[in-house]
Amino acid sequence: MAGTGNGAAELRQPARLTTREDLAQARRIVVKIGSSSLTDAHGHLDRGRIEQIVDTAAVLAERGTELVIVSSGAIAAALGPLGMEQRPTSVELQQAAASVGQALLATAWSSAFAARGRITGQVLLTESDVIRRQTYRNVRSALESLLTLGTVPVVNENDTTATHEIRFGDNDRLAALVAQLLGADALVLLTDVDALYTAPPREPGARRIGLVEDVANLAGVSIGEVGSKVGTGGMVTKLSAAQLASTTGTAALMTSTEQFAAAVAGEDIGTFFPAHHGRRRSRLVWLRFATRGAGTVHLDEGAAAAMRTRRRSLLAVGITGVEGTFPAGVPVDLAAPDGTILARGLTSFSSEELRVMAGHGSDELRERLGERYRRSAIHRDHLVVL
């Protein structure tokens, strides 16, 4: 099927599905599969599970739905062949395992889809690819082109070269960011439990939570934080991903691989997070939800008050300090004197320049450093209050 987007020229807005029955009408779905759902007890890829997922994906494609797979499992796929009993803890061994497993994983997906007449395209990303403005647009354009060509993009974190990003939350956050940048109608999180429960599912009296309109309402629910022995994620990262997606207009559903087909058909399966209304996809939405600050710019009380009460550009005179090393044009966090993060914006200057400029007025900066240093440190059009 031809894609509904046209590259970077137009932002696709999600359909904002508010009931699980609406899932049957979704025309663009991002599906994330965790490591534990793709491997057997010995750490090998479970090809039968992959084929099960692909069977449902083929049905979705036939009804005209575009599909993006965000697949964990590269490191897990290598555990058996490399004779490892569990996921290694050192980054170096994780990278080595990922190098071996990535090829095994890509081949498994490609073969399963090819048997059903579909072509896959592998896309390896790190977190920085989807939080930096320029690469964010490049990733979106590449994925839109793959969908336009009728392929199924298979996205995974580039664990072979990632360092901090290798602990990214078992691809849950990455999947939510991919859903956000593509304006997906739905994000489906497949895991080894069939839904969110009021307590660990094996405990007596645990009840399935079928609907979560606001993740904040889950206060008091017992939620585990540790993932499986072959993955890094857990229920906390899945809830965070579901919240990010639903807040930016993409409905989310959490369920098991076995119930994937029933879930996307709109049956009362898993835990559903309806899409929120009122916020269109835009650069400021991306800045607020999809980015992390590359550094922190500390403000004096006057600049902090201006951030809290009205939308104004940040001038260098209100800066008291700069943490981190970063170039111009990247997202940075703005902190009040007590350390509270108030806002995030795209900086007009590098960290080195901001340190020189901090505390000085625009006229003084023009005389000392040149005309371009009269500009605001962060323009109000590139700033969002958190």
C-alpha cells in the first residue's frame, strides 16, 4: 500500500482513537515486541513466535494498514549461539552480542515476511537519532519512504554502537518516539504478560486493568520495575511509553503476543490507553515529549520568573551557569535557581559560547563579541515550558 505521508513536507496527524474498538480502523500502527516475547527459554530466537506476529501483520497489511515493527531481541538472539546463559552486564559484551544477534534477528523478520509476500527494511537507531532536530527529520523521511514503497520497516536500537542508549528501556521509549514522529494511530506494546494488573498477575485477587485514561491514576498499583533475563525493560518503561504516545495523540495498547490479533481487531484484550485530544503534532510537541536536554542552562530568578509566567525569549543576561558540552541548535533544559527544570529549548549558541555570554546584556555582547551575539540565547519560538 502506498504511504499516507509525503516525506518531511507534511506531518501526518494521528487519528486519535479513543476506544479499543477504534483499533480496527487504525491505518498506521507501530508494534513493539520485547526480547522475552521473541526468544525461547534457552535464549534462541523463537521463529514460531515471529511467524505468529507476521501472520497478523499480513492481515493488517491486507486491510490497508501500514505497519512499523520495533523489535527488541538482537542481544537475546545471540545468547544461545554464543553460549551465554543470560544477557551480559558489560557494555562491551552487549555490543558484541548485538553485532551477532542483529543479523540473526533481521534475517528472521525478513524471511517470515517474505513468505507472505512482504519486503522488510531494517532501520537501526540510537536515541540521539530521534531527539536531535535534523536527524529526527531524516528518520521520519526515511520511514515515510519505506512505507510509501509498501515495505515493513523493522526498527531496532543500534546496540552495537550504543553506550548509554543501550539501557534505553528495551525499546519501549524508542517505539513511542517512532509512533510520535510518524503520527501513528496506535502503538501496540507486546510483552510476556497479557495486560496491566492491579497486582502481580500470579497473586490472588489481581485484576486486569482494561482501560487507563491517565497514567497518573495508577498511583497505588503494584508495578514491577525489572525486566526479563533477556531484556532490559519492565512495566514501568511500558507505562512511560504508553503515556508518551497517548499524550501526543496516539492510542496505545499493552498485551501479549498471543493476543495480538484479537487486540488489533478491537476485542476486549489487554490494557488500552486512549489518545488524548487537543494537541497537534508540531515542533514544540516534539521538543516537549521526544527530546532530552543535551545540557542544562541555569537561570537567575528574574529569567526563571519570566519562564514561569509568560512566554519570552531567553537572553544571555539571565543565565548564571551552563552544565554539559553541546553545539548550537540542540535541545537544552532551563533550570531555576533551585535546580527545578522549567523549560526546554533549542539553543542558538554552543555551551562554550553561552559560558562566555552568561550574565551579559545584549548591547555589551555586541560590542565585545560581534553583532550576532545580540541574539537571544533561545528564541521564544524554539522554547516550550514544561
